[in-house]
Amino acid sequence: MRSAQRRIGSGFGARSTATEVLRDVDLTGRLAVVTGGYSGLGLETTRALAGAGAHVVVPARRPEHARGALDDVAGSVEVDELDLADQRSVRAFAEGFLASGRGIDILVNNAAVMASPESRVGPGWESQFATNHLGHYTLTNLLRPALVADGGARVVALSSTGHKLSPIRFDDPQFTTGYDKWQAYGQAKTANSLFAVRLDELGEPVGVRAFAVHPGGIMTELQRHLPREEMIASGWIDEAGTVNERFKTPEQGAATSVWAATSPALAGMGGVYCEDCDIAEPTDVGGPTARTSGVDAHAVDPAAAARLWALSAELTGVDTFG
């Protein structure tokens, strides 16, 4: 049963770090998979989970680059190849992992692209929807045997306040006309949240619980497609390149991901959107924080989640939980 979309008083907050969240958590003997776990938030997520004793598998589009980036991470980490924009690559990674016979305790669907120029992948899919959502949808479904192997797992889907920019455009999800980079990003982040809602509903009977996470505003490689002028105009940086003080550090940004993946306070819960190391409140529509915090109704709507899951299954030809 999906949990209530209400804060639970976790004891952590917006400035908590991933290390602080895991201070009293022992992940020895656990296996975690973190997509994109070699840069930005993903790197800090990998570092924190490995530091708490987990063995972390990092699927990466650029494996050699990833190995270099992970050189200084203390703990047990391995890298494998995966391009989320390529469904064949997703299948190859999943098949290889399943062949190892290992179970998965934590899956963090972290990798993403943001506000990129219009591009098409696979059979003409819009690249942000295809990479951020469909790639992770297929990956999670194909890894089902490993996710249920040890009695269940937690799956964390990285969403963001970007979900407020657009619901799912069911009439034209691939932006065949009128592409807008921010609307496309918003749709993809809504999809990440709805994916968690539906996966939790379908996965609960086999022990798989899912959470959507807004990490907060963080300056990472995710901004690589944004012109400097646009970031200045948005107030993210000033003319000197100084990052706005409201932004989190990468380690603070990773905190909600590892909290959702490991917190004992979430035992028996799932299907909710989290921010600042707690379950988020529904958006205060019309309030002063409506654009910056809380979760909009369209991103946690069970009917929309079921419809998106059906669309994703149709597009990818994969549905192991349905």
C-alpha cells in the first residue's frame, strides 16, 4: 500500500550530508547499483554507500572514465558498461548482471540528462524521456530477478522539482512537434516520480519498494547543456560564477537518495516523493514555495502512473512487474 505523502520527522534536513545519514547504518554484505554513480550526485551516492560497507556496482556510459573518477572511493566498487539511451545496452548490462547470480538490495536510478538540445534515440524517442525514464524503466524491469532474490529491495528514482514544469504529455510524449528543452525535462522528471509510484504498487507483493527523490539544487555536470548566460539569468550563479548559496553541495544532494535507500524509518513504506531527507508534503498550491518544494499532484497520481507504465511497456516491450 502506498504510504501517505506526509513528512515523518526523519531527524535530518536540507543540509544533512550523505555521510551523516549513513552514520549509524551498516551495509556490510549488501549490494547496490547506482546508475551514473561516477559523477556529481552519483559519485557522492556511491562514495557514501561504499563507505557504509556496501558493494556498489556502477553502470557507466564511459566505463574507463568512471573507473578513473572512482579511484579514490574507499570501499568495494565495480564498473560495468551501460548506455541508458540504448535499449540494447540496457539489456546487455542486465543480462550480464543476472548471469553473475547476485541479488540487489538497493537500486538507485540516478543518471540523467537535463535541458538538452532536441535529439532522438532508438526508434525516434525524445532523448530526455528515453534516457531518464525509459532506460531506467527497462533496466529495473529486467533486473527484477535480482531485486527479489533476497526478499526484496529498495529502488530510488531521481526526480526533481523539474516535475513541476510538465505532466506527462500523453498526446505527444516524444515531442514530435514543438520541442521545448525544459518542458521535456519536466516530463521526464514527472515520469521518474510516477515510475516510483507504480513500481511500488506492483513490487510490494514481492518485497520491492520504490521512492522518488528530489535531491535539491546542486551544481554538477547535469548543467553541461546550459549556457552560462541562462544560469546567470536564472540566478543560479552570478557574473563571477559564484554558485547561489541556496544550492546544496553534492554530498548534501546525495543525502536524500541514500536516506530513501536505507533508512529504517521507511521500513514497510513506499510509493512517495521525498526531499530534504524526509517524505515531502504535497505542494502548497498558490503558496510562496509552490515552485521550489513539495510534490505536485500530477507527479504522484496513481492513475497517471498506471497509464505511464502501460505506455512504457508498449514502447520497450518489457514488463516483468505488471
